[in-house]
Amino acid sequence: MTNDNDDLSRRRLLATTGTLSLTGLAGCLGSGGGGGSDHGDKQLSDQRDRSLPDGAETCVSTQGIERDLEGLSAKEDVGYQFHPNYTGASGFIELCANCQFFCPGNQFDAGVGACAAVEGGIYSQDWCALWQPVEGLEERDGSGARGSQTKIGK
């Protein structure tokens, strides 16, 4: 008889522990906990809605290319993406920060830059199909270079 009570106690312990574990896991995964995907989705949508900083309408890129308001492309038309291109033919991590068309945000006292070829606000870590390396990028060996200039597979 004592043996049956021990089995019953073990079953209760295991059932209670399992229920508490699942409840805790559900709480961690919920959107109210701050760790859910709602926050990440909102952050992405905030980036997509970023407007062009004041003073960037007629910016000049780091390579001296002037922004032509009449010749700008829409982000949708150039395959604009909100992350770097790790598989480009250049062998480098391709992103706006090391593109010849990029106008850095620090020129405008903003966290977002502009592009001499693409409409709207541009983040340094983004990429589009118009990407062209800044002059001299191919000659750099990556030793001591920032991540945006590092050769892939080195």
C-alpha cells in the first residue's frame, strides 16, 4: 500500500512540474514579455518607414557622387533589403556603408543616411542591387578593417 502512495506522489510531482514548466515557457514566449517576435517585427517596420534626414536631399556620397533628385530609384525597384548581402560576387560583405553611393548619416546629425541613387532614408547596414564598392575596397586585405570591409571566408 505504501508503494502505491509513492507512485501516486511521484505522478503528482511529475505532472505539477510539467505544468509549471509549460506555463513558464508560455510566459517567456508571449508578446508581453518583451522577448517575443512582435518587438522585432515592429523594429523592422520602423526602419522601413524611416524618412530622409533633413539636409540629405542634395547630399554627396563618400566617393563624391552628387545625389540627383530626378534620377533616384525606388527601394522596391532595386531589391533594397534591410540587411547586408553576404553572398555577393565581390567576396566582401556588401552593405551601404561600403558602397560608393552612400551618404553617411553623421553628415546630417541623424542615425540614418542617404543614397545618391536610391530614394528615402538609408541605413549603413542595408544593401541593394545598385551596390558598388568604394574605391580601394578590393585592395584592402581585411586585417584591421571593420566588419563591413572584411573579406568573406578569410
